[in-house]
Amino acid sequence: MDIRDKKGISLVIVLILGLIATLFVALIYKLTASGAKVSGNIIRYETALESAKSHSLIVQRLILAYLNGNINELSNNDAMISLRSDVACLRAKIERPTEEWTNQAYSYKCNSLNNEISGEKFGDVENHWDIKLNAGNYEAFAKIVNTKVIPVSGRSGVALTGVAYSKASQVDVERIYTIHVVSKSTKFFSQERAWITFVYAVGPSD
């Protein structure tokens, strides 16, 4: 074989190996970048989720404080926490069962039951919230969508599992709330969101 042919074959082999190496490096870079993106999404979601969790605890404390008479109509001096403009409706949702939220016999009531119980979409909670939290680059919205009022004598005695429960209330009934909390980032073009639904029961002291 002519020496020039050998050099030609060697050159082709080198070019092929170089191409394979380039493709391999590009593949590694793509996988690394993709992994970083996924990891970043998880971190951002956990941040929004923590915002929703924090607001859930705030809502529980506000409800309990109201029922115990420690605050008047959920008044507060915290600039981070906002209450709905229709405080009378919020009062009705905390005190009375769902079917009586719009009862005309009460001076404090809600105008539309459908708006108050809707909670299938993110916007149902965001646009009809009861308590709002502003926390840095995040907003969290809480909405009571159902309230049950059970006389103590009517309790079945079955323990409530998976429910945030407080027995510090001075009331003689047990109230069980279903609450949606959604949170989102306020940054431009951000899609960070989180949703929590929990049940909170408040019963009389032992």
C-alpha cells in the first residue's frame, strides 16, 4: 500500500474519532444542562410550597384567635397579611356552616355561595381569597371552601386523622374547615406555583 494511502486512511480515522469525541462532549453538556434545569425547577417549586405551608399555619392561628375572642373580626397589624374587603363574609365563613354563609337572617353574610365554595382551579382561590400573605417574591392566598359546625354531643368519638386539630377554643361546638391555599411567585415570567388543601378542626377545651 502506498504511504500516501496510509496517511489518507489515518486522517479519515482521526476525523471520525474527533467527530465522535465532539458528539460525546455535546451529549454530556446537554444532559448536564437538562439536569440543572430540572433541579432548579424542583428548588423553585419547594420554595413556593414552603410559602403555602407558612400561610396555612397563619390561617389556622387567625381562625383560632378569632374564635377565642383574642382579635376582633380578624383585625391585625401585620403588613404582610391582608384580609378580604368583605370581612362580614369571612366572619360568616368562620362562625357558621357552609349552607348558612348567605343566610339573610344574619347581619354578616356572603353575597354569593358559588364564589365562596369554588376551588377547582387556581384562579378560584386566587381571585376569591379570604386571607392573603405577601412574603418577599411570593404571594399566598387562602380560602375557606367549607365549614361544618358539629355540637359536641353529636360527635361520633372517632379520632380525626390527617387533620390539623386544636382544642384550645372556648366554644361548645366543633368546627371543621376545609381550606385551600395557593401560592405563586411575583417575578416576571415565573411559573412557580403550589397548592395545599387541608382540613382544620377546632373543638372545645377539655
